[in-house]
Amino acid sequence: MAASRPCHFFRGKPQEIFVMKFATLCAALIACLLLQGCAVVAVADVVASTVIYTGKTVINVIDAVTPDIVNKKKKD
């Protein structure tokens, strides 16, 4: 009798096994997509922060080198 069932994991009907494997695959796929989405958002945040701080640095350097162009002073 034990020879007819090769493994204790397959005691259910074939349809139930397929549904369980399909559900596990879908859950894993959704988890991977969500994690990738978080990674994309994190990378986009880093890129945006870098662009903003680079722009601020460029403006500060221009202001330090040529203060008359950026900050025009009023003549009294």
C-alpha cells in the first residue's frame, strides 16, 4: 500500500495540488513585483535628491564666484 503513494506531500487530489501551487506562484510573483516597485521608488528618490542638491550647489558656487549676477544689489 505504501508504494502507491510515493510522497506524503501529494495526498490531495491533483486539482487541489495544482491550485495550491498556482496560488503560491501568484503570491510569490506579486511579492516580487511589489518589492521591485519599492526599489524603483527608492532609486527615483535618490536620483531626485541628487539633482536637487547638485542644483543648489551649482547656484551657491555661482553666487560665491560672481555675487553680482545672482544677487543684484540696489544702488542707493
